[in-house]
Amino acid sequence: MTTTKQILKENRRLRILEEYKILDTENESDFDEITKLASEICNTPISLISFVDANRQWFKSAHGLSIKETPKNVSFCAHAIQSDEIFIVEDAREDNRFKNSPLVTEDPNIVFYAGIPLMDAEGFSLGTLCVIDHQTKKLNSFQERALKTLSNQVIKLMELKRLNYQLNVRNNILDNNYKYLESFSHVISHDIKSPLNNILSLTNLLQDGFGEKIDDEIKMYINFIQESSSKLKDYIDATLKTYKEGNISVNDKKFFSLNSVVKNCNKLLNPTKEYEINLHQNIEIFNHKSYFEQILLNLISNAIKYNDKPKVIINIDVEFEDGYCNLSVKDNGIGIENDKLDKIFDMYTTLDKVDRFNNIGTGIGLSTVKNLVERIDGEISVKSKLGEETEFIIKFKP
């Protein structure tokens, strides 16, 4: 019986395999030369570079074999990746694990199999470099060492491909950041100059009209200044943070618990435990933790601010569907009109709503959230009932 620990370990292995972006890619001569050499050294008609996915084994290179994949449940390589040593079957016809397999009884009629696990830096076996024959045989010590050396070369090629992919992703992020900054420059004169002009005008009124006289009217102007300054700060801080976060290396992905992110948000947004923030199920996520922190900070902060109930209640849930996770942040707040739901993620779009602290939003927070969700290869949607609740749903691979 498969244990929870084994399931989590296999899920992590599959996530790491996915990060290499090698499945279903085209043939490459660097890999094909290795399988050809492995067959020549081991004197076998077939050699494969195989990766074991959730339901199949897929061949990056297949020397002496025309097919590209086979089901996982008949795979020799699925057994080989369970060990960190060479896995050898000298006669599959006599082995209870394989003798009834269609790979043995039918084409390609496997009799002999030897596979070296392809292990990443964390020790997870992602696939194998293997050799196959139609007759029984034994590998000598030289052949086993050579197969191990060739498997190391496969891993080095995989790492180079991953680094190249990550470099391309980083370049795309930088390109997107440049486009956002270019767009931002077109609106800066209107959306930032207006509050700045308010500050300047109000300051002049204070200086010219009142001098050092401090009364309620002056206090009112000071409040106006503070409000405009705060709005300007929100614009600048939110925008700069978006582009600063875009410079995080794609190497910064790691495993973390959702609970740890929610706890950090609670400390920042709910230090006095005034609000009820519930996480109903903890999960482990492989991604940029800082992105998730900023996403949830924005969503929880909005759920607190745009809430007119005596008790603010925020429920965070997760559901799994077809290999994806749906992360839900649901509040009991003021809700959003249906005709405005498709606009709330647009940059600088506000709903002209006053929050519980008597402030109006800048229209940057949810645009930032959408941008960050896309950077974790996810999607975000929203549902709302006016006067009752709003629910944001983030779909991503955990």
C-alpha cells in the first residue's frame, strides 16, 4: 500500500522533472550520440534515455527503437528509478515482475535490461540511461562504469538545458518589465502629477494664507496633504515592488508550506487578532515563496479594507483538480458589482469605493496580483455577491 510519504515524494519528483522542461521535446544529437555509444560499449541493439512521468516513460533518445513512449505500469525504468544503483534484469522471461509484460512477450521482446538512474542534485531519480537486448547477457565491470559515466553526461546536458530555459524565462521577464515601465511612463504625467500638484497647491495655501496659525482649518489642509501623499506613496511603492520582484532569479523556486505564508500575512495584517483569518488545509508548494507572500498580502489586505461587517472573516481554502490546485481567498465583505468584475485587474482601475479606513484604492494592488500570478504560471479569477462576499481563486501547479 502506498503511504502518504511516498505520495509526497513522488509528487516532488514529478515537479522537479517538470522543471527541466525536457518532456516531449525534439530529438537532439547530443543525447542521441550518448545512446549510440552506450549500445556500442555494452554490445546491445537498443539504448534509451528515458524519463518516467506520472503515467508513462518517455524517451528523449531511442537508439534501435522507433517508439517514443510506453505506459509506466509496464516500464522497466519505473523500477530502475527506485534505486540509486544500476538496475539489471538478466532474463526478463524468468522474472516475475516482467515475464508477462507486453514489452517482453511482444515487440520489442526485452530479455536483458540494465539501467542507470538519472538523479538530480537533490537525489531524485527522474529517469534512466538504459541498454536492452533480446537475449540474456551480463555486463562486465568496464561496461557498468562506462554506462555510469555516460549517465553523468546525460545529467550535465539536462542541467545545461534547464539553465538555458531559465535564462530565456528571465529575459522574457525583463522584456515584460520594460514594456510595463514604458506603459507606466505614458500615464505618469496624469496619475502621479495630479496628487503632486495637490500637495504643492495645498502647501502654498498653508504658507501664504495661514502662516504659523494652527487651527482646525489648517489641520484639515494638513489631512488633505497626508491623503495625497499617501496615495502617491501607494502608487510608487506598489509599482516599484512589482518590477523589483520581477528580478527574482528563476533559481529561487523552493518547497514551502502555504501555512507559513498565511502566518506571515497574519503577523503583518492582523497583529491584534482583530480579524478572523482561517486556513482550512495546508499544502506544500514548489514555487517562488515571495510571490505567494505578496499575492496573499494584497488579497487579504483588500478583504480587510473593503469590509463593512462588524467581524471580518476571511477563509482560505485549497482544492485539487486535474493536477492543479485552486487556492481560494474568500471574505464576507462589501462585494463587487458584476459589471466591474472584468475590470478590477486592469492597472490604475479603481472602483471608487471607500474602504473601512476611509481611503480609496490606487488601482495597482490587483494588477500587481495578476502580474505575479502569471509569473507563477497560474491564472486568477474572481466571483462576488454584492453586499455579501468576494472570492478570488488562483489556479496553479503546486
